[in-house]
Amino acid sequence: MNLRRAVCGIAVAGFVAIVSTGAAHAIEPRNARETAAVNARLLQTELMVAALACELRPQYNRAVRIFEKELVGHGKVLRKMFRRNHGASAQRRLDRYITRLANEASARSNYDRATYCRTAASLFGDVLASRSVGFDQMTRKLIQEAAVPIQPR
């Protein structure tokens, strides 16, 4: 099984679970820029949880430094989406959304820590090696690869 697909698959599974449980209207991207912001938040959260769960903090810090500009820009787009959809409760709803993403990722990391950490290390390698490709292209590619069904063990 391709390790990168496995990590992406679990990240996408988290996204699909959130959408299917009724939070979809909280994250209705209307264009490619908004979709990229949602993908960026999903990937950033997965990397953050992996950094903490798998002792990969140096890799996380490096990725955040490399892609800081993109992450900040996508964060602004995501906040704007939530303001549009939720008005005065936007910040509370965004915080809840991000917490839910983190909780889902944490639950996956706890299910089979050894496999999760191996796949997370591979994902960090792919992310850090992709700086020449560009952040949005890299996240889009990872999400597309993850959309292919992953065979159970």
C-alpha cells in the first residue's frame, strides 16, 4: 500500500466524515481559492496532529516556515468563508471546525499509532520535497490521490 495514499486517505476520510455529519454548510467552498483553503486547513491539521503524536515537530516547524505565506493566506480565506456563512458566530464555528478536524486526526493516530506515524513521516517527506511544485498544487494532488479507494489491509 502506498504510504502517502494511506495518510491522505485518512485525512480525506476525516474531511468526508465532517461533511457527512452536517458540518458541510460550514465549509461550502464556492471557487478554487476556497477549496484550496479548505484543503490547506485539512492538511495543516493532519500535519500538526502527526507532529505531536509522532514526535515530528521539527518537520512540522520546517513545513510551516516553508509554506507560511500560503498558510496565512488560506487562513484568511477560510475566515472569510466562515464570516459569510455564519456572521457573528463565525469565529466560534471556525474554532469548532478546526477542533473537530484535530480530534478526528487524533482519533486516527490513536487507532494504530505505528502505522499512522510511518505514514505521517512519509507525508512530511512529500510535503517538504514539494516546495518547488507549490503548496496549492501539492495539496490538490494529495487530496486527488487520496480520493482513490485505499484497499484494507
